[in-house]
Amino acid sequence: MAIATVNPATGETLKTFDAFNVGEIEERLYRAHSAFQDFRRTDFAQRSALLNRAADLLEADQDDIARTMTTEMGKTLVSARAEAAKCVKAMRWYAEHAAEQLADEHPAPGDVQDSGAARAYVRYRPLGTILAVMPWNFPLWQVVRFAAPALMAGNTALLKHASNVPQTALYLEDLFRRAGYPEGAFQTLLVGSAAVEGILRDERVVAATLTGSEVAGRSVASVAGDEVKKTVLELGGSDPYVVLPSADLDKAVRTAVTARVQNAGQSCIAAKRFIVHTDVFDEFAARFVDRMSTLTVGDPMAEATDVGPLSSSQGRSDLEELVDDATRRGAAALCGGQRPPLLEHGWFYEPTVLTGITEEMRIHREETFGPVATLYRVADVDEAVTLANDTSFGLSSNAWTRDAAEQERLTRDLQAGGIFFNGMTASHPGLPFGGVKRSGYGRELAGHGIREFCNATTVWFGPEQ
Ligand code: NAP
């Protein structure tokens, strides 16, 4: 894929970039590795000061970087500003909490005595240079939620961002440089995906994190496995949204729309499969379709727009194929199911609700990365759980019920990295984020996230000392 800024709202190519050559990559690997030798010795107070400074700069740049993101990948300007603000918060949160999250751990004396130690503890030390392969859908947030903890832990970072968001990628490098990080602590590599293997095999890169598709995740994990290097994978999702009779239907419907069309539906944790109890199905369906069909689709720079374009022509074709396959096999579009007739340019798609989904339809198994919801009717909680788990993904899940026994049952049985009751899945700095099954492994955010790229070192002292 060419490294370029192409405006999804118009299809116009605005700027192209040459990929780095071998020498330019080598230079950055050298710098990242050298920077680590000193950066790992800095203390938490020094790292906090740097990250807080980066947060302040980002806060001041919020409007400009939001425009860049909207121009590069089509998210609404309103949501781009909110994304930048979320990054500022997460940076400040890690600046404040990293020291306590990575404080030495002292096992109970009884546990240590058996090992013959006078004392022993666990120290979380940084690993080294981490490669981050990142997607375009939340071009600032995906990077920050990796970089803030990784840098607070004392690691250095190399970012290979998606090829359609090069200006956001370069902005991030510049942000950390302006904040005063040492040269090489955070660098952007303008490279295509074919260059990832060579970089990951370089001995100066010690681990990798990838957020993206299953195909990309499998490729990076297999190279890393061959090199025995740690990976964290945040891959696709097809999150269920279960609605049971005790739900507050009004809130469940309003939240369902946001949960499906946020970021024009291009979110790994978007609710994608709406699984509704038969007692409330008709009412939920009518209200959901009504709201989905009255959303404003159009110019992402306009404040009133709810749904902007998809990020690429290919992304829209992929979505169209899934919808066409489903309708050919008998699914019914209760709304949408096509490109908006009045928006000729750009990669827009109407918010769509499909029902009558059967197992042989591709859409039943594959991730819909766009504003298309599938709606299922179920007879009871058992059927809801079976259907919710009938997917190779396991990122997060949403359930609407006020019944405590049902909540307990769903917490026990839903196969996902998160279960959000009476609200929608979202990521928060203080809560771990990640999936099971083919949605990946490892966790980002909270204490779990910062410890992924640390060496949990056992420090043991014999009786003589
Ligand atoms: P993608 O094609 O996998 O791209 C993501 C990143 O991986 C890009 O930087 C891409 O580079 C790179 N890449 C692609 N193929 C690669 C390969 N074979 N080896 C190494 N790197 C490779 O993903 P996408 O389709 O743009 O993004 C959407 C996917 O990401 C969806 O499945 C979504 O659910 C998932 N996602 C998951 C999370 C999560 O937290 N779980 C969050 C956001 C998105 P190029 O751009 O140069 O191809």
C-alpha cells in the first residue's frame, strides 16, 4: 500500500511519502537501541515530567491534529477532537500511576523463606526497544495507549503506523521530540508492511505489539515466535450486544446506535451483532431502525455529521460484499444497504440494519468494519449466550439486563475479554483491554498493560547478606 494521505471524503490524494530505505531504517534502529541504554536508567519522576509535557503539547495541538486525522481517515472532526482529549488524559494517568504500578513487589515472608532467602522481591525493569504496528482507525489513541505505558516503563519505541495515516504518524514522533524525550526514544518508521519482518528480526528490537487484522497479527506473531520475542496482539472483533427483557429499552436503543456507528463503524470494539430477546425484539428493532435511518451521513468536518466516510475504497467494497452476500442469501435490509445516492464522491455507506441472518452467510462469521448491524431474535438467555459465543472472535461484549442472576450468568459464560452491562464497550486507562480467541492476547491499559513490556525480575538475597 502506498504511504499517502488520501482524503476519504473526496478520494483526492493530498500528499505522498517515500518509504524509508534500508539505511534510514538502520539509522533509527541504532538510535532506538542507543537511547534505551540511557533511558532505562531514568527514574519515574523524570519520565512523568516528559509524558506530562507531551500531554500539555497535545492538548494545545488538539484542533490541528484532529483535522489531520479527519483528513487522513475520515472520522468526524468532533470524534477526532475527543480522541485527542482522551489521549491527553491517558498520558497524564500513566504519568501519575506508573510508579505505583511498577513498584517493587515484596512477597509474603513465609513464601520467601522456603526459597532460603533472607529476602526477595520482584523488580519490573524495561525490556528494550518495542516495535508497534498500528492501525488507522484511532490513529492517535491506538499509539498513545501503547506508547504512554511503554515509555513510562523505560522502554523505547518504534512506530510502524498504517500507510494511510503518515501525517499523524509523523506528528507523534514530533510530539515526543518537542516534549524533550531523548533522541531515539520514540520514532516513526515510514515503511510498508513488507518491511516489518526484517525490523522485527533485528536483534535490537526485543518485542512487538500489533493492533490490526487477524492476517497481520498472525504474520507478526509467527515471525516473533520464530525469534522468541514477546508479542501483544489486539485484533478484530465481532462484539455481541445482548438485550434482555429487563433492559431499559430507551437507553439500550440509543446506546446501540452509538456503539455500532462510532467511527463510521470502524472500531474493533463496536457492537456488531445485536442479539435481542423475543419479548422486546419488535420494539427494539423498530426504534433501532428508526434511529439508524435518520443519522446524518456526510462531510466529516461538519459538526452536525454523525457518520463520515469509510477510510478507504477497499474498506467500502469489503463491506458491500458482506452485505450483498447476505441479501443474496435471503437477509433483509431494514434500512440502508447501499451507498448514499447523494454522496457521489468519497467512500460513504448508509447505516444499515440486516435481519434474517443465517449461518451460511459470510456476515454471520466475519467482522463488519462499517456501519452495518446484524439483528438476531432469540428465545431466552441460553440461546443468547450460544449465539454470542458463536464466533471466532472474543474481544468484548455488551449486555443489557437489570437482573442480577442474568448478569452473573453472562459474566460466567460470555467468551470475551470484556463484558459491559447496561452501557457500551469503551477503553479506559484504568481498566485492562484485550481479547481472547482470535481477537488476540495480552492486555493494554491499566497495570496489566504497562507490565506486558517489562522484565519481571526476581531479586533474591541469600542468608549471608
Ligand atoms: P491491518 O491491515 O492489519 O493493518 C494494521 C497495521 O498492520 C498497519 O500498520 C498495516 O500496515 C500493518 N500490516 C498489515 N499487514 C501486515 C503484515 N502482513 N505484516 C505486518 N504488518 C502488517 O488492519 P486494518 O484492516 O487496517 O485495521 C482494521 C483491523 O484492525 C480490524 O480487524 C479491527 O478490528 C482491528 N483493530 C483491532 C483493535 C483492537 O484493539 N483489538 C483496535 C483497532 C483495530 P499497512 O497499512 O502498511 O498495510
